Amino acid sequence: MPNVALQAVSRHFAELKAVDNIDLAVSDGEFVTLLGPSGCGKTTTLRMIAGLEQNDSGSIAIGGRLVSDAATGLFVPPEQRKLGMVFQSYAIWPHMTVFDNVAYPLSVRHVPKREIAQRVTAALRLVEMERYADRPAPALSGGQQQRVAIARALVFEPEVLLLDEPLSNLDARLRTVMGEEFRALQRRLGITTIYVTHDQEEAMALSDRVVVMQRGRIHQVGTPEQVYRRPASRDVAAFFGTPNLIEAIVTASRPISNGEAGNDEHVLAVQGTNWRGQCRAAAAFGEGDKVLVVIRPEDATLIADDAVLADGQLGWRGRIVDGVFRGPRRSLAVQTDVLRFRVECPAMREMPTGDTATIVVDSQNAWAIHA
Amino acid sequence: MGSAALERRSDAVTPDPLMGAGVRPAEARARWARLPYLGRPAGITLLLLLLAFLSLYPMVMLLYGSLHSTPPGIAGTFNLDGYAGLLTVQNLQILANTIGISLIKTVLSMALAILLAWIVARTDTPARGTLEVLITLPFFIPPILTATAWAMLGNAQVGTINLAWRWITGTDSTLVDVYSYGGVIWHMMQYSTPFIFLFVVDAFRAMDPALEESSRMSGATRWQTFWRVTFALMLPVTTSAFILSFIRGMEGFESAVFFGTPVNIKVITTQIYDLITQQAQPDYQGATSFGFAAMALMFLLLVLQSRLLRRRSFTTVTGKGYSPNVIRLGGLRWVTFAICIAFFAATVALPIGQLLLSSFFQFFGFYQLDMLTLDHYRAVWANDEFWTALGNTMLLGVTGATATMVLGGIVAYVTTRTLWFGRRLINLLAWLPWMMPGMVLGIGFLWGFATLPHAIPIYGTLWALLLAYVALGTPVAVRVTSGAYQQIARDLEECSRVHGAGWWQTLGRVLVALAWPAFAVGWVLVFFGIMRELSASILLYSPGTQVLSVVMLKMWTSNRAEDVSVIGLLMVVMVLLFRWIQLRLIKTRISTL
Amino acid sequence: MTPIGRKTFLTLAASYAVARPAAAQDDAEWQKVVDAAKKEGKLTLYTASIGSPYLKAVLQAFEKKYGIRIEAFEARASEVRERVRIEQAAGRFVGDIHHNGQTATWLMQRDGNFQPHGPIPNLKNLDPTYAVDDVRVPSEVNSYGLLINRNLVKPADEPKSWLDILDPKWKGRILSDDTRALGGGSVFFVVMHDTFGKEFHEKYAAQKPIFSRDLAGNERRTARGEFPLYVPFLLSDYNQIRGLPVKPIVPAEGRPYVLFQLSILKNAPHPNAARLFINFYLEPEQQLVFANGGFNPAVKGVVEKAPEDMRALLATKPMGTTVPERQDAMMALAKEIYQ
């Protein structure tokens, strides 16, 4: 049974459809991330789950209990949804101590004092903040405030934990650390979590599943690998990194099984400008269909100009026009007939600009989507 | 996917108290907590009804009075004579005069108040805690007393200031004459400066320093930052204070009647006073029409303010924690210190000193050793009416101020932090009483309460006074609290709701808890407003329920001004006590930051 | 005094004269009133005399003598009147006795706020100068004179006549109640107008008097030397400023005055107590309290018992008073003369 279920949920702000008819089911204990650029409706969706916004249509259920149904006018206020939430600003109440902040969800529910002390201490220990219990909240650093916010969200043992871009106010290093701690904690507690972010790396590193949203709609739901490697649309593909998108026409299509039931793939033979080869796709295509072939820069390798392509490989010839050294990697731009191809390769390799080379891609890593 | 999650969960059987404790308390409470929520329309209706009764009802009585040839209860006809009678050149002059006086005094007070508030809240000026108490003192002194004191200090003939001036300069020129426009404005400023100060000082304190720092980092000078960030962020508070003060200036009576009337300076209120009390047949139609004309004008101001502030965010208290920037002034801090002391000396030390001194002499302003006496203190002490009235006033003040702050806090919440249907109406209703001059509104309450069905036991009881006081105090309460609310980030509130606190709990534990310095200020303002209120009190009190302001009027009119000053001093002591406690509480909070 | 007032008074006085032989019967009748009043046990007084220690003394004496508790509502004249009016219009009959100046009572009489007081024994004590009718009973009299600052005005310069204040030497130096407003200023205006004609006021306006509304403060301002002369001075304020360098004067023409009157309010809940109270108020003993306080008593033979300096002020000629019927016209005239 899904722990959080959204059915045909919409939310309008005047003319703007902030959230447009979305369906989503989050399983018990699952970590799901709503990912998308700002204004895509991810935060609004989260706030509707929280009960901070009311959906104009559709229904929301948490833990099997209907909490909001636009059709019947049912709306359970946020405080009765048994949630924990971490806000982007942390929303640490400045007039309370760390202890009081964390104790709040318990004390407003009239949990006995002794139990509060126990549970708050436990929650603070969980985020390694027990030493700071008596500090006034404003005297904390950003990372500490973040931990307090998490402890507060967890202390009541919520049915669902909601996180609204919780890491966006932290510096890069702390963000990674906090993210990892966070994920470990979530796994340990097995708590259903919905996480909102615009940061794709964060989303992929933390989530069981990623929900890619754009302009109020869900574009794709899948594991991080699925949405990364097998994007459903150009938008989804473009949201993760800067993939190379190459126009082509389908010449043949046949299904193959990758061993998982209901997750069949298709192998397409495609023809592009001055190139041809095979790639994979989520669905069958007809002969003559226009597709875009998605190739991740890190999946491309450069070989000597005159090397011969092996079977199952795609290749383009071009000239290296730009190179940026990034420490572990080197980002190259290769001008081919069809496009300016982005290639990531190990930094150790010397690649002087001006050289010509052949870009080689394993056809398993070439993914076709509707043009 | 789902099965994997379940497996993981079964792995995670850690003996963690987090997982062990039950959720029963919430389950048990859920049903009860939902009741008020489902009752939102009912709650709004209730709020609307209450406000309509408190403010609309007396207004409707007055409107009837302005459109009817006779006051309620006497046969007459409906006509527009009251309004037609306003359209004279003299009345237009009076209107212009009133606006001019009020505008000048408000602008001057605003500038002074902002300077003082900045000094107290944001600089390292010595003794600023004490200064804060001292600066606000003049507001709490009954105007009749400071007027008397200033009449003694600043009259052109034998005023103390002029005598000193003549003695110093050796001429017989006159330095000041309080019986003038300047005198009227100066006397008003003594009240409006602390009033505005009280409004803005906490806004200065509750400012996330990052907002200012980022301006400095963007290349703005300290001065530019002050105007374009600090001041701009405080717009809801400052404009509210400005408008409240401006309106109060238009409704000000004591200053004009004391210092204006003798030199033929007329304002709306003195004109209304004349219409009601200074002719054989009180012209209630004319007076109420005048009141409504003034009200229409003030209403325009409110519209202007809401336009100005529309769709802008003034959040300065965020969930990230803050402590205000204190600017180190170096040697300049003694200059700022001197400014505060000068203000205190001019508005408090001079007039109050005069009162204090006078209270030990047989007569005001006659300092002869053989007239030294404690009789006035004895007279007040032995006056049983005074003690009854003090008891009543304290009861009304404490319950009234508390009730007003509760109502004001709710109204402010609904109008500033929700999108509920009807919130604009609620806001308007809460404003109404402020826009009607007190002496007209008092009549509205009298008419309204007296004509209620006899089964409703309000008229002639303390309830009548209490309800009138709540209505009169609500506008201030709403302004003070909504200014504070607007500075609190919405996250802090939403976070509370998500973590299990209901609407009331959130209001109390987060909003009020964060805005409580503003609540405390509002409470004190309302409390002392109640202590001073006369216009409605004298029409609504009954034998046995008389209040301090009525007793003071009795003393005043029976030529016992010295006894009044004893009570005035008592009120000053009370203010000091209140403010001291309040600031101590604030300080304990700030020192923990 | 108006012709009507005098006629009414004479009729009433006659009725008592005729009733003389049946005095014993009257006494018995009155005893019934007294008994009924005590049974009522309570009396509510609406008065425009605010904070008066003399009124308070009389009230306490009454409570002590009859054991009837008095609750007093004190407010300014127009406020008392409006309160009575709206209460009666709303069917709330709370007040028993109304005590106010003659202008307000005249208006209220016209509006039907009172009921006749019926026979009251002590009406026979009344000074015939002051009008009485079957509704309004004179209670005490506010009389006006002048006040001078003894330090600033030499004895030779003291005004002896009201006309002396028109002397150019006072120009710009007179503190005055506003002649355009109800109260002392208006009384002064009407009486001077009726005595000396309109020219008096034209000349007085040319003196550029300083009008002030702060009546209580004016005497002190005079005493402090802001002004040498204050016009008109309410004699009943004299006790409060004894000891200051001021001197009250009643000029040769006499004193303008205003009557305070007692009336029984319509549907008074305690009508017998109200009658008993009026009767008590007119006892010479109570009237002396007012005479000592600087009010002219409403009954005969009391002024003579007042202390020497008070007597000198009060035992003077009653010069005239306001006439409610002409009040509006006179105020309009005042506004015309004093721009």
C-alpha cells in the first residue's frame, strides 16, 4: 500500500497552473525526490501533501487515510497529518532553545514531560546535536540549524518526512556531508520521505526514486539510474547535465528483454546525417520516425581519427575546439558535422585543441527519445 | 520498489526510543483539534459579528444622527442639513488647519521618533535601556497635566522659560509663547513622538542583520542602507505609525483647546466640542456630520497606505535566527546620548518636574515656603471616590487591554497572514473606531448601548465601559501586532502547523511568542489609553462604576488641579514600573541570543 | 426673572398660604412621603455640578439623616442632558433627581424629561428672586463677579463698575471666558447686553480680551500674573484660591447669575425619595453649605449667616441672568460681535 498517494492533483494560482493533474504513489519507507527547475510545481506539491496548500482538484492520501479531497471538500489540516518537515530556511524558532525547538512537536501534542526529554535527547543524539540542547536556536551555524530542523522533523516519528530543499542553504562540502548523513538516517529509520530539490546530483545520490517535474506536470518517475540513463523526454534528458542530442531517423525497431518483467527495451536502427548505427529506446518506433539520440558526455570516448569502429559502436568524426581542465576530468567540445559534441574524458589524457578525432559511443549508451 | 522499502524497514529494527513511543496522545486529540478548524466560517462570522457590534453598531447610530434632524429617540425627519452645513468657508479653513497641524506634528514626531528609536535599538549609546523607558514616558502623562505645566512654563507674560530668558539676556523679549500654532504642535508632539517610537523601536530591533549587511556589501553607504533597506523594510510599521499618529493628531483635542482656542486656532475637534457643549441646543447632527467628514478623509489615507504596501514583503525575522546589528558609534555615542537626554528633559523633566514640585505646594506654580504642604497627597489618599475609581480602572484596564490584545492579535492574524474570505471587512471594521473623533464616538456608544434591548445587561454596567474600551483600543492593537506579524517569516508558522500544532497553538506559541514585545507594547498602549479615556467614559459610567478619568475631571473642574497632578504622578510611577518590567523581560531574552 | 416664572411662583406661594390652616394635615401627608422615601431606600441623582464638595456634603447629610443611599452621576451639562434623553427614549428610567443649570433644565422641560414635583414643604423658604414652577425648583445660584491680581492692580485701579473694564488701560490684558460659548461667558454676555446694550460688547470686543476654555486654570493664570483681570469670575471658586494674590470683586451694578435647579425625572423609580431630597436641599442648614461655598442660596435668610467676606460678595444686587428662550439669538449675536 502506498504511503502517500496523489490522484489527479491540481493547484492553480489565478491563471497559472502551478500543479497540473499529477498522480504519484510513494511506498512505505521509500525516499522519493521531486526534482525540477524552480517554478515547476515541486514545492507546491510538497506543500499540498503537508496541508499548507489546498489542492483545487484531486485527492491526497497519507498512510491510507484520505487527507484532502477536492471533490468532497475534505481537508485535514496540517497538524493532523502526522508529518515531519524540514524547511528550506530551517524555520528554527528564534525564541526557543534547541531543546524547545525539537520538543515542540511533542509538547503541542501534550506528550508527558519525561517522555519529551527522552525523545528529544534521542533525536538530538541522532543528529549529533545533544551537546547543544540548551543553546538558544539563533546561536547555531547553518549546518547545526539544519540538524536541529531534522531532529525536530523526526522526533514525533512522523508517518512521512517532507523536505523542502533542505540543503540549498549550505555550502557545497557541508551539503554533501549532510546529504549522506541524511540518507543514512533515513535508511536506518525506514521513514517514508519526500524530498524537494532542484539539484539533480542531490536527487540521484539520495533517492530511491526521482520524480522529474516541469511546468506543473510529472515528466518521468523512476530510479535515479532510470531517469538519468533512460530519460522519457528531451526535457528530462536536458535536466540532467548537458547531454548531446542528435537527430536521427528510425530505420528498424525490435524489442529486447533486459531480464526485468515489464521493463522491456527496444533496439532501434537509426540513420543520421553522415552516420548510422543502433541505439536503445523505451518503446517501439515505426520506420521513418524522427528521434533524438541522447548521448551523455561521459559515455563518449575519443579515439584516434583513423580508428575503426567496433560492432555496436556509434562514431562521429570531428575536431576538438575547446577543452576545460576540471581536475579529475577534462571537458571537451568536439565540432562534428551534426553538432558541437560535448565529451568528458579522464584529465590525464592530453587533448590539444585543433586535433581531429573520432567520438565513439557504445550503442547501449545511446538512448532514443521522441524528437 | 515497494517491497524493497519494506525489507529495508524490517532491517531497521533499532532499539531507538524514537520508534518505540506511541502516538496515542495525538490520536486522542485529533477529533477535538478538528472542531475549531471545521469552524473557520463560524469563527469568521463570530469575529465579524463581534467587530460589527463593537465598531459598526455605534457608527450606524452616529450615521443616523448625522442624517436625522434629531438624535435617536426624538421624532424628526431625515435630511442632509448636517452635511450641507459643513460646506462653509470657515469649515474648510478649519479642515485645512487641522490637516496642516496634524501633518506637521506627525512629520516632525516621525523624524524624531525614528532617530530616537535607532539610537536606542541600534547603537551602543550608553544607558539606552534606561533611555528607552524615559523617552516613552510623556505619552503616559494625562495631556491636561502637561498642558497645565506648559502653560506655566511657556506663557508669554510670566512663563518660567521666558522669565529665565529675560533674566539671561537682560531684555524683555519673549522667547516662546505656547498659545500659538507652535505650542499646539509642540504639545501634540510630546504624545506622538513616544507613540511612534514605541511602534518602531521593536521593528528596528527585529531586523535580520544580513539584510543590511548585504546592502553594505553592494556598495551602499550606511546612510543609503538606512534609507533603502532598514527604513524601507520598516514601511509597514512606520506607515502604520504615521497614519495612526496623523489621525490621532486630527482628533487631538486637549492641545488645541488649551493652546489654540485662546488665539483663535480652530480644529475639527474644538469645532465639534463647540457644537455639542457650547451651545444651548447641542447640534448632534452637525457634530456627527463633521465626524463622518473627518472619517472619510482618514479613510482615504488608509487606502493610500494599503496601496503603498501592496504585494511587498517585509519579512525581517526569518527562521535562520538573527540578532540585530549594533553600530559602534565611538565618541559620537555621547552625542546620541545627549539627544535622548535633551528630548527627555524637554518633554518629561520640565513639565513633570513642574508637576512634582507643584504637588508639594498649596497651589500650582506658587513656590512659597509657607505654602509647602502634603495636603494634596492626603486629599487623594482620603478620597474614597479615587480608590473606587482606581479599582474600577485597574480592573477595566487589565481585562480591557488583555481582551483588546487578544482580539487585535486575531484580527491582525486574519488580515495579514491569511487569505480568508472577509478579511478586508474585518480589517476595516477594526479600523473604524480610530477614525471617529472620541467625543463623537462616545455619543455613538451611549446611543448604541442605551437602545439595546433591556434584557442585554450592558448599559449602565462596567460591561459598557469595557466594550467601548475594547473597541477604542482595537485599532492600536491590530496595528501593533500586524506590524510585528509581517516581520515574521511564514515558514516559522507553517513549520509549527506541520509539526502538530493547531491554529491556536501556533498563534500562541510561535507568532505571539515571537511578537510578544510588540504585544507588550500594545498592551501598555491600550492599558494607558483606557486609563486616560474620558469622552466615552463620562457618557457610559454609572454611579458606582466611575473610573479614574472621570474622577480626575471632577477634581479638575472643581479647581483641584493639584490633586489631579498627584494622580498624574502616580500614573507616571505606574508607567515606569510597567516599562521597567517589560524591558527587563526583553533584555533577558536578548541576552540569551 | 420671566413674567411666567413669577406668576407660577406666586400661585405656588399662594397655595401654601391658603393651606396654612390645615398644617397638621399637611404634616401627616408629608410624613407619608418621608416614610415612603425611606422604604424606597435609594436615590439616583444626575448632576452637572461636577466634583463639588458642597454638593457632596449635602448628599452625605441626607444619607445620614434618612438612611437613603444616593448614587450620583456627575457629568457636564450637555452630557447629563443627553444621557437622560437617550435613557428615557430607550425606556430606561434610571435617574430620580436632575440637578443642572437653568438653560439645560429649560430645554429638558420643553422635551418632557421631567415630572411635576408635587407639594414640598420647604418651597416656602425660597427667595422670591429666583423662579420656581411645578417642575423646576431653584437649588443654588452661581453668581459672577470679577477677579483681579492684587500685585498687578493697585487698589485705586480696581474696577468699581462693570463699565470700568472697558477702560483702554486693560486693552489686551483681560483674560475672559468665551462670550460665544455656553457658561460664564454667555451669562456675562447676556446680562451686560441687557443692562448696557450692544455697545458694551462692541467696546469689550475692542479691548481684545483673551478667551480661554480652561475655566479652572484661568484663576491661577490671573494669580500668577499672566493677566491682571479675569472676567467673569465664578464666586464659588473663591474658596479654592484663597491665599493666592487675587481679589474677587462684585461691581456696583451687581452680579450676573445662573440658577441651578432640581427637578424630578420622568418615571423616577424613587419619586418619594426625590421629593424628600428637594425638601432637604431647601433647608436653611443645607443652603448655608452652599453660601459658605460662594453660591447664592436659593432660600431666604441664609446669606446673612455666611462668613463676612463671602457675605460681602453674595449679598449684592442680582443683576440678571440668561433667558433660555433667547439663548440661540444671543449666541448668534455674540459670534457676530466677537469674530
